[in-house]
Amino acid sequence: MKNNWSKKNAKKYIKKYKNLGFSADLALRVYTTRLLGRNKELVLHGGGNTSVKTTIKDLDGKKYKVLCVKGSGWDMADIEPPGLPAVKLEPLLALKNKKYLSDEDMVAYQKRNLIDIKSPNPSVETFLHAFLPFKYVDHTHADAVLNITNRPGGLNLSKKIFGNKVSIVPYVMPGFMLAKKIHEVYTNNPNINCLILMNHGIFTFANDCKEAYDLMIKYVSKAEKAIKKLKSKKIKQIKNFSTKFNPHDIAPIIRGLLSENKDQKFIINYRLNNNLKYFINGKNVRSYSRKGTATPDHVIRVKPFPLIITPKKNSTIKEFEITARKAFENYRKKYIQYFKVNHKKVSEKKVMLDTSPRVILIQNVGMFSVGKDLSGAKIAGDLTETNAKVISSVEETSTYKFIPEKDLFDVEYWSLEQAKIKKKKKLLEGHVVVITGSTGTIGFETYKMFKSYGAEVILLDNNLKSLGLVKSQIKDLCIHCDVTNKKSVKKAFKEICEKFGGIDILISNAGTAPGGAIGDVSDDVLRKSFEINFFAHQNCASEAISIMRKQNINGCLLFNISKQSVNPGKNFGPYGLPKSALLSLCKQYAVDYGSYGIRSNGVNADRIRSGMMTDQMIKNRAKARAVTTNDYMKGNLLLNEVKAEDVAKAFFHLAVSKKTTGAVLSVDGGNIAASLR
């Protein structure tokens, strides 16, 4: 493993953080923590932790010895000093001889001794860091170390590989009792500079930051070299076969089967590479994939075992759905049994988590990882890649062996680990929302509204320039799509299904506003208006409906119609006529697909300043009505201008009104002539 320490960069960190008021101790801690965290073969998604013992002045002016240790919620790859909360060291050391400390008391005690009470919760391994009498302590879940320990005879193999400066520690669940065990191990052998924790990871420590980091690279490299020397055999693979579907075809089916009720939503993310393909297509994948994760804390993201599906050769989508449904039923039964068996072995009463898998491995197709949001789904995928890599490597030289199922259960249902992923659920968490015409004023306001409620929002637009500008401002998926072109729409929705699993809400917003007296306007103008203001909505809605029906977990179509659909404006027929047809389309979808739990509603907005309704257009419309532009914009019963954010709110309320379909909500400040009822 490459040692990435740079004296030059270390000095830069010291200088940078000194200017921000932080000590050299903390600056170097940030530097090497990032070096470790940015190596995926050492650390993934919150795994591992680091610490430094130093002194800090509190508000009372006194200097205190503290342990600055990684805080919950921070990633080692981009940690900053606030991600290393300072805990007073002496109170931690005072508990060295305490026989037992509950998890709740441990967390409370650590929080009570924070220098800054507003800091994140210190790591669950804070006491372990404190009990090791070294300035710098580094902890990772190195793939190579897990490869050595997660096998029969892993303990003896570790002793042969790592030498007399390393102590090998049998598995103990993280927390206070592990800290006690480590204190005992170190007391019996104070000459060590490394700990190998069976089935868990590696600790290195020194009074110099560089030395602690160097030791980590040294011992992980030893593990890597040892693995290369072991006799290796390739995992036997199943025969390659083809199917009559693609990943995007079956993603909505899988997404729907994940939900235990029609309102439960998950995000699923597809991926496939050579390492995953090798793991998934192993003949014995059902055996080795059920033996546990690479390190215990992965279980909170990926569950104790994945769901494995083997489609039939030349399987159709319908045949796959039957196979998948049966596989899901069996998985849920197995998970319930797993919970019942292991729950009997614990004294504390637990409430069973949902029975849906977090990883679905489909042989000769690929992996779908699952999360409550896209981030969670991608994390589950990353961890599964690591699990696949470690397990495959062990299987090539031995057989994979992990901690007993009961121990894995303890971590999965450990309140301190669950706290890492439990957040207050937002109203639209897990929902996939697609907005067309998304970079315009109304579209982007709608994006912000749905995003604020936790939805995964995909932005579709045909304007490359404005799409590029939006891409530079946000991290969400932006797709160039011509909604008047069916192929373009299908391509966009294919990408959405692979990255998110499907769609829950379509906000069909794209449009243009051509004007002219209806008897004078050319056929070309009128036909083009129908293409964008009617057929484009049909293109997107029909594609969305196809996906929603596969999911079978409720869905919603929302159309940006216009008050023109019921209250025509003078010289505005080329715009109003297709909008009238769109109103009928909205209602037709409500009629045809209500029995599938799919709702269809629309918004009739009027006089919204936007990219479509420009200042020049406002002048033209005001002139057509023989009023000033100000009077035109406020020409409603409330005498108040309606804005894009008001339209966004209307879309949101229609989206969450679960028993409303076939409805059209007016957003025009009050116009009796345009009111529907």
C-alpha cells in the first residue's frame, strides 16, 4: 500500500489551521485522517476513526488535557477540526477500572465531558482511544486485514504475519467492554504499536502523527503481501446466459417489491463491474454471501445477507417478475426467522426493522443497492463492493468465516449504530420526482420546493445552456431531453430507472407560449405548439405510467396546464388550444389509471413572470387587454401578483393530497372567468 505522507503538505495543514486558530496537533490529525479516509481500501462511509491527545483552553481560561476523537456523522475523507470533538481526558481515564458501563451511560458520560456541548457525539470507540497511552491513534477497516482475519485459522495466520509488536484480539463488540479488553491487552504487552481486532479492523498508535500513519501503511502492506503468497483458486462461475430485459426494465419491478405497503418508498441504484460480476455469478454465492459482512458496522447499511435472484435463461420481464416476487417472499421469511432466533438470545427487547433487503444481486444482470435516499443506496452499493472484494478474495484462498450470527444481530440492532443512520424522515423521502422544463423559473422553483421535502429530484430540459448553468449549481441529476421526441424521453427515463429505480411523481411542466389571432396563425406554428404543449406531456406521462404500473406503489402525474384552457385570451389561441387538450388529457389519465393508485392533477396558473412570460410578452398581453403592465400582472381578485413559487406550492400540495385526482388547482390570484367550479 502506498504511503501518501508529504512533509510539504503536512506543513501546509499546520499553517492553514494555525491561521484558523487550531493547534499543530489538531492540524496534523486532520491531515493524516484525510489520508486514511481517502483510501477506499482502508475506510468507507464513516467506518474507522482517529484521535489525538492534546490540550485545549476552555471558557474558564484553564487548560485541559483532551482527547480529540472523530465525531459521529463526520467522514474521515473530508474531516475538519469540528469533526474531532474534544473530550476531557482525565474523566475518561478515571473509568479504566470500572467493570461495566452501559451504552447509554457511556454516551452520556462522553457528552458530559465535551469541551463544547454543541459538538457531535464522540465515537463509540472513544474509551478505547483514551485507554491507549499514545498521542495519536489510528483505526481503519483495511480490506487486507479483514481478508486475513475473516477465515478459519485467521488468528494463527495473523500471529505469523504481523510479528511481536502486534497483539491479535479476538472479536469483542465495540464499546466500553472492547476498550476494557484493549486496556488489558496493552497492559500485558506495553511494547506493541498495533492491534489487529479479529473480524473488525486494525489500530496503530504512536506519539508522532507520521509514525502512527506509517505503521498503518506498514502493517496493511504486510497483510497484502501475505495474501499474494497464499495458494489461490478462482471461484467457480455459473454459465453466462442472456435475458430478454435490461436493468432499467426490471428496476421498477424490484423497487415495487421492496415496499411492504404502497406508501413505502425506497431508492435503488444499479451497478455492475468485473469484481461484482465475479462475486454475483459465483456458483456458491448463496453460501458465501450469507456468512456476514466484511466488518460488523456494514450490517446497519446492507443487512446481514443480500437477496439473490437467478432469472431463467431467456427470461421475459413477466417471467422475471414471478421469479423475483417469490425470491422476495422467501427473503422476508428468512429475515423474520433470523430476527426471531437471535432476539431470543438477547435480554433487551428489540423491535424488528423492516424486512426489505438492502442489496439485491441478480445473476448475469448486476447489483441493485437500496436506501431511503440516493445517498443511502449508493453507500449500500459501495459497502457491498468492498464485501464482495474481501469475501471473493478469501474464497479464492480459503473459505469465508465471520462472527456468529448472534454477534452480527447485536450490531444491526445496536442503538448506537442505528443512531448513525436514523434521521427525522422528511415528507417526500424516498420519492423520485421528475420535472420537465426544469431550468425555467417555474421548473426550478418547483425543484427547490420538492427538494426541501426530501425528494430525489431529476431535472429534464432541452436548453443545453441553461441546463449547464443549473448543473454547476446543484448536485442533482440533470438530463438533456427533448420532450417532443419519444426516443429522447425513453432514453432519459431509462437513465432515471437505473439510477433511482423508477418514478413516483412526474411534473410535466415544459411548454412555450406562441400568440397570434387564430385565423391568421400558420399551421406550422399551431402544430409546433401542440407538439410541446400537448404531445410532449403525453410522451412523458405515458412513459411514467408504464414505470409506475411496474412499481405498483402509487404514483402521481402533475401537469402545468394554464388558465387559457378554460378562459381563452385574445390573440392567444395557438397557446390556449393545446392547453385545453392538455386539461382533458390530465382528466383522462385520472379516469384510466386511478384504479392503479396513480393520481393525475393539474395546475392552472396565470401571469407568472418566467422565461416563457418575458417582459416583452407581458407588454403584449397588457396591450391586448388595453391595461398597463402593472395592472395586467395584478389583474385578479386579490390585486396581487402571482409568482413562480406559488405555482411550486400548488404542485407540492397536489402531490401530497393522496385522495385527490382529476383535480385542477387555480393559481391566478382569483379569476372568476377561469374558475372551474
